[in-house]
Amino acid sequence: MMKQITLTLLAVGVLSACSMAPKYTRPDAPVAASYPEHREAQGAQRSAAETGWRDFFHDARLQTLIGRALENNRDLRVAALRIEEARAQYNIVQADRVPNLNGTATGNRGRTPASVNQFGQSVVTSNYQVGVSLASFELDFFGRVKSLSDAALASYLSTEEARVSAQLSLISEVAKAYLNERAFAEQEELARRTLESRAKGYELAKQRFDVGATSALDLQQNEALLQTARVTAASVARQRAQAWNALTVLVGQPLTDLPAPQPLSSQDIVTELPAGLPSDLLVQRPDIRSAEQTLLAANANIGAARAAFFPRISLTAGVGTASNSLDGLFESGSRAWSFAPQLVLPIFQGGRNTANLNLAEVRKNIAVANYEKTIQVAFQEVADALVARGFLDEQADAQERVQRAQAERMKFADQRFENGIASSLDVLDAQRELFSAEQELVQIRLLRLTNAVDLYRSLGGGIRETTATAAAPTTPATSAP
């Protein structure tokens, strides 16, 4: 009997290889074949996906922060646990594709009273069984179980890609939060120096006013500039503290024992990255790969919904020994077996199967739309970063020239005032314009660096920790640098 069951299961394994899921065809990318006109990267050879984040960010303090974030960030930890959840779910569904064998041992004793026995006397009966049973095993002739397994596998792979996407986003967010905090630090230092300078200027103006050398208007203008500097210093200090708190949350632990920071002007972030073609994003961006796996899962669910219209055949079998006494349980002639195939043919379901098929098809259409939208968003992110790269380089160069010109103007205004040629109003105006130019230069440098980070992420950078020409993508860092 066991030989027959084995042969039956082998035959089922061959016959159940079919699937009723639609043949999957990747939707066409709903974007242009190339990016809008932009400045090409100069001398760039390695793509963003091939560039490790330690080679993209050279600041030792930033590298330490990213390493700790990859280890401690709670959002990334949840994403990793989602993978374990999806893997377990896939294993559960996959188990339905193989026979489940159970060892069984049962025994019962019962007494029938004489009043209900046809022989007019009480009877005590016993029954003991030991064996191996095959739980209800579906013969997957129409691929229902296979389609469910394929859907679970695609969902698992989608979750894994989502974790990689979360890693890329985390690296990008930590880098931008750090650069933002550095920008506020530089602006705070500028505001502090300006406040000290204007405090001295106000004291001098007050002394000159007290001896009648200047008017009350000059004194009030000096005081207005002093108070404006105080407002700016307090505002920037608050923003820097909040930026530090945001960075702490991203890293997931208190920010202690960090290397010395570098100013924005010394951040040697790789800004020249080759863009490639939009079609490259389909394999470089984990969020696009995740969306496609979700689409594959929806496609497989259609196969399961179609198979529900056809008969479902399941087998239940068992083999072992049985006896009415424990002593005779393993004696010769006590062998017992059972074989119970079952056929279930859907006749009337109240439209349930049709509704399930319609639901599966609608969900696939939703997955297609989400997949296409993910591609469009990725295309826009890359295109925006490429366009901004050239303009921000030009803007940063122009603003540096503005800052130098304002610094020269300030020096000449001071000399003219000391020689009695210019009024204090000229000096105050030069101070105000220089401070504004310096603050603006910090902002443009920040924009230029954060745009490079956005381009790196949007091109799929951050999967690797270090650049390796012939190595597979590395897993996220598990310890602080």
C-alpha cells in the first residue's frame, strides 16, 4: 500500500507542474528613453550603484553616524523583521506543496450496558492503533497551491527589496541631516561673530552719541542691527539643536564619541556621478524591484483565483497496525491501512469565485499602476538632481564671488569711515550685506551637497559599504565604524 501511495504522490508531482497564472510581461516604462538635457559628469567612471557609501562620503564623522544608524535605526530594524515575517509566511505556504506525514497513536475503551445491548449483557470493547498518516494533501492539478506559493515568494522578495530601499533612504537621510546640522553650525558661528562685532559697533556709536558726535538716528540703526543679529543667533542656535535631535533619532542612539566634524567647504562628496539611462533604474533601484515583485505576486494570485473554478482533489491515507488489545498491537496480521481520496467540485458559490477572480485582477491592475508610478517618481528624482547639479555649481561659484566682493566692500567702507570720507550708514549697510552673503553661501553649499546625496540615492547608491569592482553587493553594516 505504501508503494502505491508513493507512486501516486510522484505522479501528482509531475501532473501538478502546470499553472493557470497569466504569463507575466513586464510593463513598459512610462518615461522617456533619456533624461532631460543636463550637464554630463566630468571624468566619472563608476556608477552610483557600484560606489560604496564609505567611498562616497569621506567625512569620518559622517561615516561613523551612517554605520551606527544602519545598526540601530528602528525603522530599518522593523524593515528587517518584515523580511523574517515574509519568509515565515512563504515557508508556511510552501509546506502545502509537499505531503505532510504524521505519526499517530490512538486508543479507546468503552463499555456498552446490557440494557442497550441486543445480547442482553454488558460489553467492554477496546481499540488501539499505531501508524503513519497522510493529512489531507491537495493534488495540485490546476496549480492553485503553486500559484499561492509563487505569490508568497514574490511578496517575500518584495519585502527584502523594500528593506534595501529603506537602507538607501536611511543613508541619504543621515547624510542630509548631518550636513544640515553642519550648515546651522557654520551659520551659528557667523551669527556669533556678527553679534560680537555689532555689539562693539553699538558701544562705539553710543559713546559717540553721548559726546554729540553722531545723531540719535545713527544710534538707533546700530541698535537695530545689534538686535537683528541677536534674533538671528538665537534662531540659528535653535535650528541647530533641533537638527541634532533629528540626527539622533535617525542614528538611533546618543551621539557620543564621534570624530571631529568637517566644514561644508571641506566635504569631499562625490558630485560627479554618471546618470546612465532611465532603463538602468529598473535594476538599480530597489524600490522599483520591490514594486515589480508585488506585481508578480498579484499576477500569481490570479492563477490561484482561476484554479478555484476547477475541481479540487485531496488525499487522506494512513498505514499502521491495529488491535483490540495492547499485547496484540504488533503481532502478525494486525496491519491496517486506509485510503480516502476526496473530490470537491464547485457547483454554486454565490458568485464567490468570480468575485475573487475579479478582485485578483483589480489588484494586479493596481500593482501595475503602482509599479509605473514608482518608475516615474524615480525618473523625476534623477532628472531633478541632474538639472540642479549644473545650476548649483554655477550658483555656488557666483555666490563665492559675491561674498568676496562684499568682504572687500566692508574693508573699504571701514577705511573710508575711519578717514571721515563715508558715514556710519555705509559701514552698517556693508556689514548687513556681508552677513547676508555669508549666510547665503552656506545655504548654497548645503544645497549643492544635499543634491549630490539625492542623486546618489536616486541612482541606487548606498547598497554597498565599500566599492568593490568584482564583488556582490554587501549587506548593511552591523557595527559602528
